[in-house]
Amino acid sequence: MHEIYDEWPEIAEKSYKIKFESINFDEIDHIIFAGMGGSGALGDIFASILSKKDIHVRVIKGYTLPKTVDSDTLIVVTSVSGNTTESLNILDQANKMNCKIIGFSSGGKMEKFCIKNNIEYRRIPKTHSPRASFSTFLFSMLKILGPILSIKEEDVLQSISEMKKLRNNICSSNLTENNKSVSIADWIKGIPMIYYPIGLEAAAIRFKNSLQENAKVHAITENVIEACHNGIVAWEKNSNVQPILLQGKDDHFKTKERWVILKEYFNKKGIAYKEINSIDGNILSKIICLIYLCDYTSIYLSVVRDIDPSPVESIAFIKKRI
């Protein structure tokens, strides 16, 4: 798996340069991204990127579409395998509604359904596993959906450039104490509690998912502002939970103030914490580089704990019974 991650920037660049068949959806004022796991994380990223655009965006991780779907709604359904039950269910519902639809997968049942029902569909190759295919799918979808998302090409290219810079530090050929991902992995001994600002929720959720799948450890996420109204109280008792502060360079000034207060509280209580800061740049660059750093952290943590990150036997157990 680490060999795939070493090549993420090149995979991203190659995926973005592929000439997919263009799409043409007019008069869209509502986009729904549907998917589970790594595919759902893609929706989280698009929601973050589009948060300041004049369009309503929603991410669905489950079986049911909202009643607000209409003819001006675009439903984007993603399943890397093409066989995810929840995503196929959403696709079937959408096909019965008066809305616009596009599906993304590496094949499977989704491809067959879309072809049979004349639904817009684009096939994207899987790389190793759904979670390792993240870069392939994200940058392919950025290219395909570009015309309707108004995402600047220069922002996409900047994010790839920043990934290449980051790779020099976190890749598997630099297994030194200066490797940021190795340092974080060495630090994690208990249950990570990942605090995030609202704009970086996608990176926090992906970090949690990667820790769970790759390192097989429990992990928790909390919005830093909301946590100050309830979650902070749990720190009044000792535990094996470890706070990780996922901070953005351009966080709201009141959020920056909250980070300072939170760190002051942890210092007062003698609670060790780890800070992870985003790079400068556009929102896509911030999120993709955080994900790259944190995904690698989860792989290094699996090595530290002598765990093979690839198998996910418990997920297979669930799928066999659905």
C-alpha cells in the first residue's frame, strides 16, 4: 500500500489529465453527493470546496435521498467497487425521480445499472483498494465535474504541486524522525480524538476512517467549537484518549481564539496533545495535503503495531450479511 501512496501525486496528475467524455447539466442549484466510506469522503471534500459557492450541497451516507430533490438537483453517486449496497439503493431511488444523475465506479453493478437505465456514468480504475484509490477518484472527478463545479484548474494543479512537496517529507524513503507522519504515528498510543474546524471536517473524517481501516484502532472526531460546549468536560477524568488538533492556516479568528484556549486548558491539565497544521493555499490544497499526511500516518501506525493495513475482515463480515 505504501508504494501506491508514494505515487499519489503522479496518480493525481495522470487522473486529472485523462480526457473523459464531457458532461452537460444545466440549471443546477442543488448537488447531492452519495457514497460510503472512502467514496463518502469524496463527497465531504466536494462539499467543503463548494461551501462558498452559490449552490446547495449535501452529502448522503446511507440509503435515503431527501425530499428536496427536484429537476434542478444533480445526484452524484460514487462507489469505488461499484457494488456498495447503500450507493446502489440511492442510484435506484434517483432513477425514479425527476432529477439529474451521474455515477462513478470502477465497474460492478453500478456500471451495469447506469448503462441499462441510460444514466450518465464514468468508469474510473481502482488502485489497490477503495481507500488507496482516493487520489485516482478525486482528481478524475474534479476533471469530469469541473464544468459544473466552477473549480479553477490552477487550484487543482496547485494541490498536486503541494502534494509533491509534502511527499518529500512523508514518503516511505524518508523513515527518519523528521518525517511528520512517522512522528505522529509514534506519538499515538491510545485513542485519537481529532478536533477540527468546520472547513476541515472532510480531512478529519478521512483521518478517522484511515486510522480505523489501516491501523485497526478506534478514533473519534469532534468539531472544536461544539466540543467546547460539551466534549471538553470528558477531559476532567483521565483516559487513554489523545487529542489531535487539526488546524487551518485560515481558520476564522474566533476559531483561532478557541484553539488557544483549548491548548491552554490541556497544558493546565497536563494533557499531551499533537498539532497538525494545514499548508497555505486554496481549500483543495489544504484538504488533500492534510489527507495525504494523515493517511500516511495511519499506514505508519499499522507498521508500528505490526498490523497489515490491507485486510478489512470485519467489513467483509458485514457485507456478507447485508
